[in-house]
Amino acid sequence: METNVERIDEQHVKMTVTVSAAEVDEVIGSVYTEAAKSVRIPGFRKGKAPRPVLDNHLGRDAILSDAQEEIISTYYARALSDNDIRPIESPDTGEVDAVVAGEPYTFTAEILTRPELKLSSADDFTVTVEPAKSSDREIDAQIAYSRDRFATLDTVDKAIEADDFALVSFVGTIDGEEYEGNSVDMYLYELNKGLMPPEFDTAMIGHKAGDEVVATFDVPDTSSNPDFVGKQARFVITISEVKAKVLPELDDEFAMNVGGFETFEAYREDIRKTLDESKAAGHMRKIEDAARAALAERVEGDVPESMVRSRANNMVEDFFENLEQRGMSVEQYMEMTGVDAGKIRADIEVEAERRLRTDMGLEALFSAKGMDISEADLEESIREIAGGQVDAGERMRSQLRDAGALPVVKEQIMHRKALRWLIDNVEVIESDPAQDDEAPKPAKKAVGKKKSAKSEEE
């Protein structure tokens, strides 16, 4: 096989492939062999009918047409691999000549290739992520959550406040009419939780046990009963008890009750350790995601719509397969989430474009930094695809070449190398989770070979 590649413009190439006569005859022979296996001809064992008989039975032109398709598909894919061409659409081969046994065969393909976009800048990447260590504020929040869980409710002799509980009974009407379930007796009601419209809570605030109050309001459109929306609700509420939440003291006894710790400090340190482990597990992933996003923002130019459609199609298939594995149909998903098929597709196309822009950013970075792909890089990747088996590497390489997939393997190598450079060289600023009026400045640390890994205060 001989190949000539002519660049038409930035994205189009014209590839001319010439297949030798010996290769043509080899393909024709394999087509005859498969044809013989596929038909049963009286007087001949299956797969043993000679060519003249197959020509009479199937038609020589039909067999040569099949050989022509086999030659074009096989040698087109090999030529893509040999010339590192990455098409984004099916090629335009135009009118093709018929195959003639014993003669070389030439065909031409015009190919729309993957564009090589540029970066506005390939230096000074900075990202901001949450810190890898937990803050005192986060630890305090975790303790406060546990403290609230171990709180008790005590009956108190005082007026109801916004965050109290009240043991109440009430009777309600809608536009003066009673309704099913309108009467509730001795219900422990927690204020300020959105269980009822705000007017219900407001009517009780400032009152004590033994008081009877009336709450009136227009039923909001969030009501579980659409027939009530917009009508006037009236509730007569009898307050039997006022209860206040009493939080336990943050001491050694609390630490023992919550988690069996001998001291409160031991309990606090255990929370810090657990939070730190959780944060550390995802910290590098957050840095990588942020770095990818920063890189994508620097990509100049548009991602071709055909690439977005193709990637989105693959992602839609993956999405449907994932739903199926979870035992859920698309209809069930749409009903549960309230989105329709058009919205699902639109969201996936947005994500497809984002991923492609990031990939092309990595390729642009690879080029801008003068990186290359060595034969050792390619062999290592092929060996990984082959499952790490050294003896299977050459067979896999041949299979990838025949499938036109070697450029895709090299593309993946480009992505890995560029991403490694990006992670090694991005400056990471750890955000301060504090929300004080005068929050301290964020602590900076650098990630990479050329930067110190030690955090330093600004």
C-alpha cells in the first residue's frame, strides 16, 4: 500500500491510497472464501465451490463489488493509522473505480480532520480549590450537628420564641368550611421549620401555655391540595405546653455519650481526622477538575458541531445503559426528574462540548510545550490496552492499525502528558471556608516540580 496525503486547508486533507495488485488479489481471494462459506450449492460441500461456480451462482460483479468495499474500508483505516489522521466525519470517496483482479487499485478520500485549536496562553495557570485540611469552623459545625441530635426538650414556663416547640391542638377551616383531617389534637409542633405557612407560627410567638390564638392566611400555591390554593384558611390553636430545646454541655461526658471518647478533645480530634481523610481523598481530583476548566477557558476557536453531535451520541448511549443497569427506564427518569427528552439531550450536548474543549485544550498545550510521543510511549499504551501482556502487544498494535485507531491511542497519550504537565505546573490557591466579616486571606500553595509544595501564608 502506498499513500499520498495532500493538505487542502486547515481541516481538510485529500488522501490517495494505492493498493498493490498482490494485495488486491489477496482481498478478492478472502471474499471468495467467505462467499463459499455463506452459500450451499448442490454438488459441492459447503465452502468448497470453485470460483467459476460462485461467479455463476452469485455473480462475479457482486463479488468484486464486495472486494472493492473491503479494500476501501481496510486500507483507508490502515492509511489513517500510518499517517496519524484523525477524521471527525465519514470520508468523501466520490466515484470509485471497479476492482480488477491482478491490477493495483487506487482510491481517493477527502477527509474532514480534527482541528488543532490554540490557547490564548500556555503559562501561569492558577486555580482555587477548597483546602485539603478541615477548618475549625467545619469541625465546629459537625459538633453542633451531633449536639443538636443529643438535645432534650424541656417544658418551660415562658412565651413561645421563634425556635421553640409547642404542644398544640388546632381546628382549621377553608373559607369557613371544615375539611377532612381539619382537627389535630396534642401535636408537638416545631416552629420555624416551614411545616406551616409563616402566619401560623407568627400567631403563636409571644404566647404561653393555656393561650388560644387564631391564625389566618391565604393558602399558598405550594399546598398539597390544589383545591385549597388561594382560599382563606383559619386555624384556632390551643397551646398546651411550651418546650425549649436544651443542648448538652460540650464536655467529656458529651464526648463519651456521642462516640465513646474519654475526653472532648479526643472526640474533636477524631472529627478532624475523619474530615481530613475525606477531603484528602478528593483533593487532587478537585485540582485536576479546576485545572481542566481553566485550560478550557483559554481554548480559542469553536469545536465543530459534528464532533459535539458524535460525542453527545456516545454519551446518550452511555446514559441509557447506566439507567438500564440501575433498573430504571427513560420514562421513569423523566417522570422522577421532571425533564423531557429534549432537555436531556441539550444538557448532554453542553457537557459533550465542554469535554471536547478540554481535550482540545490538552492537545493545544501538548503542542505549545513542544512535547512528543516516543515509540516507548506508544508501546506502553498498546501494552496496557492488551492487558499488560507483552506477547500480545504486537497483535494488538496490528489490530489497532487495521481499525484506524492508532491516532486515537496517540491522542490519549497527548492528553495524559499534557494533563501531567498541567497538574505539575498549576498554582493552587486554597480558599478560606470562613465566612467572617473579615475573613483571613487564603493560604497559597504550589503544586508541581517547579514550585514549592510547602504552604505559605500571604
